[in-house]
Amino acid sequence: MAFSFGNPAMGSVAPEAGVNTQNGPDLEDIQTEALGFLALSGEAKVQLLPTPWPSDQLPPTNASLMSVASKRGLVAAAGPDAVIVASTKSVRDAFEGKETGDNNLKPFQPQLKLPMPMRISQVAFSADESFLVLSAETGGGLAVYDVQALIGGSKQSAFELSTKGQSLRALIPNPTPEKGELFAVVTSDGQLMMANLKERNFVQGPSGEVLKTGVSCISWSTKGKQLVAGLGDGSVHQMKPDGTATGEIPKPPNVNSGEYVSSITWLENNVFLVIHTPTEFDNNVLPTSSYHLATRQPPSSFIFQKVSDPASPYNGIIRQPPHQFLLRLRDFPPNLQDVLIVASTASIDIGLFTRAKAPLAKDKPADKITDVFTMTEMHCSRSFQHR
């Protein structure tokens, strides 16, 4: 099977003459006992959704079905026939509930349930927590809810924006409250648009509301001033929210043609984690994705360091095309600088990349695993600590 993302050429910046790309040393794999996660209430699980997703009609692999507004203490999640909105405190309290069903499953009653006549594939709060945005699995579009109205019990959207019948690959809010009205939208055919929820429209760029074509994924900079768009041809396009192009990141030298950027995270001004996955694959065999840390050395040199897949494919799960989800946690004193949590629809594992000021393992040279990213496996006794 194969799929494409349209024409990646629109709005491109031509590669600068003399651009230099090279493969750097591979990053290390480590095992550590210095890192662990605290499990809530032992082996307990909470049934967050009133109706489960049917196993024979699962959401698309790029669906993002839960979002948290941490300052307001709210969580929103989509099931096959409804979206629930609840306080994060009530979810935590449910883990401690006395009533327990099969397999340590505890019941949960959300504060608000929004019945949906269609299946939802994207759920996202804005960074300023003023908006909750939903998009339909079929037909796309943006349904925008006022969060304060939801807290008051309203079940009606404030307004809607059309994506001309195209479902969404990605719906990514700007990460800063100051620009909380901006949402990057990537349609199923690879069109990148920028929704401005205060203006209730899409930003008009140099070629109209479509800022870039051939897009497979995006990531905002940490300050939300720019974004990078992974492309179907394996390269990366850097731009401002109004569509102004600001740079290009070439494909790593050891990535084959016919591989697209399936996920990307902008880590620092000139540092990116880029994941490539083949566009052609056998429906019965999961393709293998490659991970690279890309470092730009201005003005025009790039070093690509390969790192192991922390959530490698498991052939007992065949869901195509595979999609990776990345969550970054930062600054845990005294030594932990970064934790990237990696999940893949092709894997049963949750993996980690870490960066620390002090080595997290004793069996590797300290200079090779300090102040650099590593693929990090937690010792089984430390993966989850029960309280």
C-alpha cells in the first residue's frame, strides 16, 4: 500500500548553495535504575469513556483523542459517540474509588457529556485554555467550544470553521497562552492551514489560506513564534504562522527515498527530533521507522545522529500507517533536563529519550551519555512504582 501528501513544493525555500549534510555518531542506548514513574493506586484503571471504541472500528492512527487544560484542571476525551469533559481531580479521585469491576477497572462519571452524531478524531484545548476544538473523523472541520461556557454546562459550540470536507491529520495548538488563538491544521491531503480562533477564520498567507502543501506533521517552536512542517518527501520546512518561509532542513543522508516525516519535535532553536517512515508498505507487515536528532550549524550545515526506536513495531498489531506520538517533559532537578515520551500505534511499548546533567547509567562512558539525548530503558523494577 502507498499514500502521498500532495505537492510538497508549494512555498518551499530552495536549498542554499553549499548546504552540507553529514551523519554524526549514533546516540547511545542505556538502561537505568535512576528513573521511574509513580503509578496511581497500583494496578487500578479508570473507564474514562462511557462507551469504548469498537475493536473492529478503531480511530485512524493519527487520531488525538484526549487533551488536558492543566491550569483549569480539565480533561476532554472523545469516544465513538460522545466527548466527555471532566475535572482532572475527579479522574484522580476515581483511581481511589472503592468500587472495582473486572481487571481492576473503576467506573467514572464525567461532569459533562457532549453527544456526537459523528466520530471525532481530533481533540485539543488551546494553550490559554479558552477554547476546546474538535474535528470529525469524516469531513473534518473545526467545532470550537468556549471553555467557560462548557464549565457552565453548555453543550453548544461557539462557532465552526470548514476544512472543505477534508479530515485532519493533525490539529496542533500554539504552545503559548499569548498566541493561544492559533491552531495549526494539517488536512488528510497534506494542506497546512493556520486557524485564528479570535478572528474566526484561517490566516491568509502568500498563496491564500493554504500555507504549505505536502505536509505530513508539524511542531511549534517552544516560544510559538515559528513552526516546522515535516513533508512527504522526507525534508522539513520552517516557517512563521503567516506562511513566511524561514528555512529548510534536508532529509538525512541515510534515509531512503520514499520515506516521509511521520513525526517531528522542535527541541531547541537548531535541534530537532525527526522520525521517518516509508510511504510504501505491505498491509500485513509493519514498516520500520528511523529516528534522527538533527542539529543545524548555521548557516547551512546539518548533522544527523541516529537513535534507536524506543517503541519498535510489534507484529501482533497491524494498524497502518503507523503514527508516533511525542510528549516532552522538562527540567526535573537536580539532573534531569529532558524526557521525551514516545508512543507508536505500531507498538505495545511506551519508550523514552532522556537528557541529563549527570549519567543515568554506569556501564557507558559518562561523556557519551551526559548532556546528550539517549534512548533510555527503565529497569523493570523502576518502570512503575506503586503508592
